[in-house]
Amino acid sequence: DVKVTQSSRYLVKRTGEKVFLECVQDMDHENMFWYRQDPGLGLRLIYFSYDVKMKEKGDIPEGYSVSREKKERFSLILESASTNQTSMYLCASNRPGGAGGYTFGSGTRLTVV
Amino acid sequence: KNEVEQSPQNLTAQEGEFITINCSYSVGISALHWLQQHPGGGIVSLFMLSSGKKKHGRLIATINIQEKHSSLHITASHPRDSAVYICAVFTSGTYKYIFGTGTRLKVLA
């Protein structure tokens, strides 16, 4: 069964901490995405990557960075966590052109206190 | 105005009822995706369609490209159908999806 795995389901971090959210896929997908999901706002794209070491800003990149050193792994980094980054974070992947649709991870609920 | 609008935002139904969730979009698309998100967060794909109708068990999805509208139907609803249903459109010529804000469905026993 194909999978997108996010390393943590729940995280609690303090304001100002550097936070790493990890995502690994086993489908050899080129494209990987990081979304955040907030009530009433739906899923909003933070960053995406279409190849190793390539990245593109999404709709809300401020306060975030990403790393893609290997094809299967896409990391989201909160350089200095703030309370307004408390959210559900979802990773997804697909093939170029998106013909097969997205496969999502199970999400990481991050709380910044 | 959002490029993808879903209605209703919230829906409560009795077990056994026929349910319809609607999705309208204002952009050119190459495909539309219906997703299901259960409490706890994980999202699973239900349907991906670019024309006509698809059926899987008690779920039916239709799309009208000319009217830029899709519907998700659930027949003989069950409490285990309780979830958030999300419509996402795959815009023509891009890598990205645009998501609706979701419809929260609760089916009561």
C-alpha cells in the first residue's frame, strides 16, 4: 500500500523554537507539498517541490522554509515558531501533471505555546 | 470570493438519509477531486473525475464541466460516513490544487 508518512501526529512546541516536520513518501513521486489547514480556511499551500533540491513558494510561505535533499523526503521548517503557526500540517505527493491525484499523509497537529 | 465553493458548510443527517454535497468552481480545471477527512486528520481520496459520473459503493460523484459544478452523493448514509468532505480542483496547466473549505457531515444513528 502506497504511503505518505509524517513523522509526528501531535507536537507541542514553545514560541521561538525551531521546528522540523518530516514527510516521507514511498511512491517515487516527483512532486511533494506542504499544506496547513485551519478552520474556515481550508487547505493552504505553504511550499511545494517538483524535484530534489527544488522548491517553490505557495500561498503562505512566510515564517516557513523547506528542504528536499532526497526524492522521498520533504521537510518543513519553522525557523522560530509562533502561536499563529498552531495548525494542522498536511504533506502530500503526486506525479508531474497530477494525473494520479494527491496522496496525503495523516497530518501533524502542531500546537505552539 | 473563493475559487472553489462548497455547500453546505455543515450538514447533519439521520442514518439512512440520502446526502448531497455540492462544489462549484470558477477556474479552468483538468480534474476535480473529492476527498474525505476523518477526525484525527488523515485525508483519503474518494474520487477523481474530469467528466460524467463515478460510483463506488454508496458514494456517487458527478461533474458538469459546462456548469463548473460537481456533486457528491451518499446513499443510505451511516454514522461511519461522518467526516469532512473536501472538493479540490486541479487547475489547468499547473501543479497545484485549489481546495474548498470542506463540508462537515454528521450522520446520527
